[in-house]
Amino acid sequence: MQIWVDADACPGDIKQVLYRAAVRKPIKVTLVANGMVRTPLSPYLETILVPSGLNVADRKIVELVSAGDLVITADIPLAADVVAKGGQALDPRGEMYTIDNVGQRLAARNLMDELRGGGLVTGGPANFSNKNIQAFANQLDRWLAKVR
């Protein structure tokens, strides 16, 4: 089992939590991005560079993920694809996507997308906070405890 990271949009604070967890547990963490990602030197950290383009990194993650793996992403369609392959996805804000909830989250995301497109809803998510980092770290620790 390993952790995959949709690294282009992953907050730096979350990457730091993952770097520490990779060494502490130890578990392989692979960051997939269409731009350079600097990581500490570690046998547990790997970066895959993909070409630029819409959802290229997402498609690479779905191609490589295995059942039981964890994917770090805020992209709900990617999370749905990962769950369909038997994995789990964890949002950087600490929400775990599973077979039990990802369909509902995807439907809500699509509805909000339509409402924003029609000008009925404006704005986006709240600012990323220390509370989000803690919620993420707690969920990551729970996942790591289950897989070890």
C-alpha cells in the first residue's frame, strides 16, 4: 500500500505532514504533478512529472493506484475514480472519501458547479487553516493505523 498525492493543488503544509509520515511509518508517498515538486531526500518519497494539461495528473493517478492505496486530493471526481478502484481518498481539509460517501459528495459538487455556472452561487471554500491541517493529520494517522 502507498499514498499518492495530487500534488499540483496540494497545500505545502499538507505535503510537510506527508513527508514526515512517510519516514515515520515508513510508507511510500508518490507526488504526481505537471510541475517540479521539491521533496526532502528520502527512499520513501517519489515524484512523477506528467505533461501539462487538463486532468493529466488525475488520469496518471487513477492508472497507477491499487486497491487499498490512499490518494490525497481535493478533486472529488478524482476521488470518485479512486474509490471505484478500491482505494480511498483524503481531502487536504481532512475529509475521507469512501464508497459510502463519495457518490453524495460528487453529486453535491456537480450541483454547486451548476449553481456557480448560473451565477446563483458565488465564492468558494473557506481559507485553508490550521484546523484543516489537524483534521487531515488525524485522518491520515487513522488510515496509517489501519493499514499497518
